[in-house]
Amino acid sequence: MAEKDTIAIQLVREALLQSCAPGAATDEALTKVGIDPALLAADEGRVPASQYARLWRLLARRGDDEFFGMDPRPLKSGSLAFLCRSAMAQPTLAAALDTGLTFLSLMLEKLPAQLAHQQSLAEIVLLEDDAEPRRAFTYFTYWMIVHGVACWLAGRRIPILAIELRCAEPDFTDDYRVMFSENLRFERPRTRMIFSADCLDLPIKRSAE
């Protein structure tokens, strides 16, 4: 069971997998943000979400990549701040998501996306060309960015009805179910996040002030 405001050590391992060399470099990075490197060997270990956030920022600065090195084209430091600034200039969440997804599609080579809606449902779909799916952590990091920004822009949580992923189900999904939705579906034809289309009309609540 996930504890409030903590992150499972499994997700720390996933974050380090493509963004930090194992051994001394990993130990040094973890120690710098206050995480005991010995926790990596503890399957039930958890760390405060604030430490995980500091680790994300540290790895982003060191690799100049805010996407943990998981795309051939790095998401350079400052990209997420620019995403937020450009999206909050739009009048509605639909327009903000269009702007944000266009930006991420330009920046990330392997994860182009589009927003679509039909009747009462809206979805953000990843338009992947590769036959092999990404690992689950890659997809969930993408959804963490997109969903997190959407909630911040609207000033409220956007309920997720379901997330479908092309990849097989990983050994650990507890935190993903807490962060996103209990309704996670794996080995699906495409990767997408589904939510109520009513949310698209929400006004943007953020400004420069």
C-alpha cells in the first residue's frame, strides 16, 4: 500500500536506469538529495516525494534532460517551465493541452501525441511508430508531466477514467494506481489517457501573477 506523500523505491530505480551511471555516480546523486543508497536494495523501501522531486531536478540538471534520458532527443532543462508558461496563456484546458502536446511532440522524438474527443470522452493518444513499446516508467513519466500540468492549469484535479499502455504490466504498479487511476490496462494496441470531455472547457486558472 502506498503511503501518502512518498514514492516507492522501485520508481527511484526506474528514474536512475537511463539517467545515471550505476555505482559511485548513483550513490553520490542519491546522497545529495537525502536518499540512502542502501534503500535501492529494499523492495519495500519508500522515500518522501520531496526527495524524489529533488532527485528529478538534480538528474535533469546533470544530464540537461527533464525526461530521464528516455527519448533519443533530450527534453532540455527549462522545457517544462516553458511548457507551463505557453499553456497558461490559452483560454481553456483544451487549447492549453493542444499547445502543450504540440510542444512535447516537437521536443520528444519517439512520443508524438494528440488530443481527441468524441461525445463525453476525451483522450490523449501517443502516436508511436516503433513496433516495440517503451517501458511502463517512460509512459507514466509522460502522463505525470501532462496530467500534472493539466491539473495545475485548471486549479483542480482532472479525474482519469483509464490509462491504456502498449507495454506489458511491470512487477510494481501500486504507486501508478494511486497517482493516476485504478483502471490501468496493459498490452493494449495504443497508449492513451482517457478522461471526461467536460474537463476540456475548464478555464485556465494560472497567470504570470
